[in-house]
Amino acid sequence: MVELITHLLNVTKRTSDQIDEINEEELNVLLELRDEVIGQLNGSGSSLSKTEKELLQKIGEYDYVIVQRMEYLKEEASQGLAKLQASQMQKSRYEQASASESYFIDRKE
């Protein structure tokens, strides 16, 4: 179990070191690894060793930086979605207004 937690710590450190370049897919990989470790820890049924507790504590020290990046990406996605919705609404209004307010008149000469 120590090897798995150590691997998680190493991935967490790399993620933290490159936090400004990390995208949501890479964060998802980290979160899936964390879920896997937590699942194995819960499934083992035994209590944690001192080493495992220390490693988990070190991993927890990176949480703030990672959560901040996640919040930034969430806000960025929210702004992009709002722009998209505003654009679609404007297009819809334009199409409605032009369809009902336009007339073509042909004259015979």
C-alpha cells in the first residue's frame, strides 16, 4: 500500500509543480488515482501505518493549490458557457426579428 500512496504523492507533486499548465483532463487523471487509492485503503480493512499516514498528510498539503486550479478552470468554463449562451440567444433573436419583419414586394413594369 505504501508504494501506491507514494505513487500518488509523486503524481500530486508533479501536478502541483505544473499547476498553471494543467488542464481538466490531467486533473481528472489525478482525481481518479486518488479515488483508486482511497478505495483500496477503505477496502483493506486494516489501520494505516505511520508511514502511510505521513504520506497521506504530505498529499493533503497540495490540496489547496489543486483546488484553486480546479476553481479557476470551473470559472473559465462557466464564462465560456455564458458567452456561448449569449451568442445563441442573440442569434435566435436576430432570426426571429428578421423573419417576421421582412417583406419582399415585386412590381410589374
